[in-house]
Amino acid sequence: MPNATENPLQELLVEQLKDLYSAENQIIKALPKMAKNATNPELRAAFETHLEETRGQVERLEQIADEMDIRTLKGKKCKGAEGLIEEGKEVMDEFEEDVLDAGLIGAAQKVEHYEIAAYGTARTHANMLGLKKVARLLQQTLDEEGRTDKKLTQLAENIVNIEALQEA
């Protein structure tokens, strides 16, 4: 495999992986607080399930780093995730009960959509570089993020948003 400095696209992929590693670790810190603040038990369970998935996603990123001979994924701060998580904290400070749950879902989905875009881009770059195993691992995470997003949409549309509307 060529050295990352020999191929600018591979260099970009390494930076994307570091960004994702930072994002996932920030999410690991944020999810317990989101779960604790959720009043709907299904939403709380969804956050707790995704916390475990996210821990697995960090391990998968570490596996990718090993595969690509990347010494460390640490050292970069994902500002996108940081901003989205901060928006979620504002929702927790400003709203209560059912409306809070609706806001938490919105905040979580913003993060999911950010991750879907980032993992999709990284997977495409890995494929273009011929890194098939890396691309497969990134696709696994992309699939998990998509399922989480769908689950949050179902909770919002079928339960939480309806309860928030009735609270008004």
C-alpha cells in the first residue's frame, strides 16, 4: 500500500477517519446525557442501543487504522460534531418532557445525517483507492447509522411528535 503522503486522496481519507474518530468519541460522551434526559422509554432505549453501536464503530475505526498503518486517529477535533452536539445541549436546556423528546430526536438526527455523509464520503474514497476491506468496514457503520436514523424517524412520527403536539 502506498504511503499516505504519496497519494493526496489517501491523505484526505486519513483526515476524514480522524475526524470521524473524534466525532464518534464526542457522541459517546453525549449519548448518556441524551438518554438520561429522554422521557420516552423507547427513545431512551434507542439512545442506549446507539451508544453501544457507537463504541463498536470506534473499534471499527481503530481496525481501519490498523489496516491502513495509521499510527493514531487521535489529535483532530471534529468541529461539525461538536457544533451539532452543542445544539443538542441547548435543546436540553430550553425544553421539557414531550417537546424535549422531539427536540432530542431532531438533534440526534442532525448528528446521524452528518455521520451518514462523512462515512459515505470516506467509503467512496476507500473504494477509489482500492481499499476494499476498509470500504466494507465503513459501509457497515454507514448501514448502522442509516438504521438509527430510520428508528429515530419512526419514533418521531409515530409517538414523540404526536405527544409533543398534544402537550401544547
